[in-house]
Amino acid sequence: MPPHRSRTANVLSRGVAPFAPLALALLMSHAVLPSSGGGGLVETATPTDVQAVKCDEVLDFQDCHSRFPTGCSQAAGYDAYLNLLKNQLPSPAPPSEPVNFLNEQRFANLDSNMPSGLTRNNHSTFKDALAAQGEGQTFGVVGYLYYAIKTGAESSNCQLPSTDPEGSNVDYHIGIGFDPQLAAQLGGTTKPTKTLMKTLQQNSVIVEMTPHYRFLFENGAWTLDNLQKAIGKQVKVVGQLIVDSEHNIPSQNCALATTPSQRQTCWRASVWELHPVERFQVCRLGSCSLNSADWLELDQLGG
């Protein structure tokens, strides 16, 4: 089995150098850091005047994330605080770092304890209550890779399109589920039937690989092609826990869906997600224990 690589040791040679010095300095200057006591985000590091902004001409993801810490849009109607969380650049989580892992029930508990009144445009109003539940901290999940796709244009990425095959300017939207039998139905296919895809979406939590994080820390390793090779396999994912409050409505979040019409349209098991992903590993066997030596980095998995 190939040895685990030190991801942080390869950062300068693979990612930071082309991005630095000015762009990286600007990116890191906007970081929101976890508190040392584990109680959420450091208040003094959390801007209180974060505002949505209108886009000018944005060339690519590097241009976007070096100039717009909250992204941008033509109408500037997005939740700037939520986008600031999405665009963080926490250091890659090393394999030896102790991480609190979430299972299906814990995601359900998080949804059931959601602050009342949270909508798509008032995330900062509830930031303290959400931080008390772990938002902004590093968590992990072990499950099965149900699907992985590139997203379309989003304000967090300056409304850049996903026109190139690899989706270099957009997030990778990844569904992680907990049912090995459902995962087995995939049989390694990257194009499930429409019915199966709906079932996968409704029974998976979402993790997101952001374009600037991929470029800085996992350039050439976290690719759509490598993700497709891992479809249906057991995976271990570590990343920043956030609430994507833009989707905190019953017609989208299945945890809130109570009517037949809501259950028909909802497409995610929880509004909580890991975003950005800081580490992504694949079990080289059928099943791996949490601390097994058989977890591979995504690009170590054979075709």
C-alpha cells in the first residue's frame, strides 16, 4: 500500500507558489479562525461589517478569491457572512489530528436543533448559536461516496461559470451517504438512473471541495476524475462544519420536509455540511475502521 503523503509538506511546491505572494496574503488575511476553546469562531476575528458586493470583471477563481473574500454577484443579494464561511482556507487536517466524527443521527440532531428563524439572508444573526453547535470547527464523516458533480455559477465563487470539463472555477458538490446497500446499487457507475440519483441525494449529506482550496493544497489530486473512481466506495472526509442556510427550507432540506410535495422536491438529507473539505480519503478495502491503515488519499486509488 502506498504510504500516506504529508499534504502540508507539498503545499508550497504544488499550490501556494503560483498563487503567492499577494493573492495568498489577501486570502489568508480574511480568515475566520476557530477558537482555541472549541466554542466556535473567535469574535474578534469575525467581521461585523461583512457586506455583499457587486461583481466587476472577474477573470477566474484566483482573481475572485484574492479580491472578494465573500465572493460577489451582479445583484449583491447573497448572504455575505455565509459566503465568508464557505471561502475559508483552514490548513489541511493531518491524519493524526483528533477529529470529532459525525454520523447520520448526529446530522439529524443538528437539524432538529436549528435556531428558529434562520433564513437565506440572516446567517450572522445566528452565528453564536450555530457556533455553539460546532459551526466553523473541523469535523469528520465516514460514509459512502454516492455522487460527485461540479456545481454551476454561485456567488461564493463570483458567479464564475463551470464551462471547462474539470470545473476549475467552481465547487465540487459531493454526496456522502451511510447505507452500504444503497452504495452497492451504484456498482461503480457515475451515471445512476434518475430515480436512483434522487434517492442518493435525499439520503446523503453534502461536502464541498472549493476551487481555491483544491488549487492551493490538492492541485492535481482532487479532480473529478479521481472522485468518479471512488463512487460507491467507503470514504473518510474532514472539513469545516457549516450550515448552508441558503437551503434551509423544507422543499430542499429533507430534514425539514413533512408534506408529500416537500418530500418530492427535497434533495439533501441535512442543511449542515463540511465546507470546505480539508481531507478526503478512500478505503482500499470494502470497509475500514476509523483508524485503519487502509485509508488512501484520493489520488492513490487505482482506476
